[in-house]
Amino acid sequence: MSVSIDTGLDARSREDVAAGLSRLLADTYAVYLKTHGYHWNVRGPNFASLHALFMDQYTEMWNAIDDVAERIKALGATAPQGYRTFANLSGIQDGDPEQDAEGMLAELSKDHETLIRTARGVLPAAQAAGDEVTTSLLSDRLTAHEKHAWMLRASLGAR
Ligand SMILES: [Fe+2]
């Protein structure tokens, strides 16, 4: 049975915003997965604090993934799923579990910057459509990733 959606957001706008959110979902999933891996494999004198920092960050992203996917559903689109589908949608590279802690921190801080640009790139479509809910979600994601990037940079002694 087909039920049409009439929320004041036209179908084309909903599709555009959902496509952008799908890229954000894939990038977020990739950085979630890498951060969880680094939580396991990080080594060195700062192990305990980095192990905990990575857990805080991957837990935050794990919760956000569901919000992003469910926003795609509320817009009437299919939420992407599966490693191969995510890999095709995301530009985030897999991490190297053998690299040292500083390498992990530097790489993750850059990955969060990529996520920030991905989220910011969806904003114009959401704003043009008058999609306040997606705009608010994107604002929350920008806030979270800018904070994650700062904490990773600070752990390297940088601003
Ligand atoms: Fe753990």
C-alpha cells in the first residue's frame, strides 16, 4: 500500500536532504568503527585516558547514527545499511591498528573535520527546504564533532 507524505516538504527536497544525510550516516559509521578499533588497539603511557576518551566518542557517535538514520526514514527515504554500501558512500579510510597513539589522535581529528564538512555540506539543502528538524540535527552533529576534534587535538598538545 502506498501512502503519500504531505508535510510541507516537497519530494525533491526530501530526497536531496536524505541523500546528504546518507553520506553523513556513512561517514559517521566509518569514524565510529575506527574509533572503537582504536579504543582496543591504542598503546602507550596514555593508554587509560585514550582508551576512555575513544569510548566516550564512539558511544556518542553510536547513538547519533540512529538519529541520522531515523531522520532519513522520517523523510521517506531508505536508510543505507551494510559495510559495502557505507564504504561506497563514505570517503573515510580504514585506520591502521599498528600505528602509535599520536598517529591515531591526529588521524581521528582530521576524520572529525571531514565529518564537520560533510554535515555542513547538507545544511544548505535543509535550510532551503525549510527543514528545521534536519537543520537542528545537523547543528547537533556539528557541535559534537567540533568538540571531538578539539579533544583529540588537545590530547596532542595542540589548540
Ligand atoms: Fe571497551
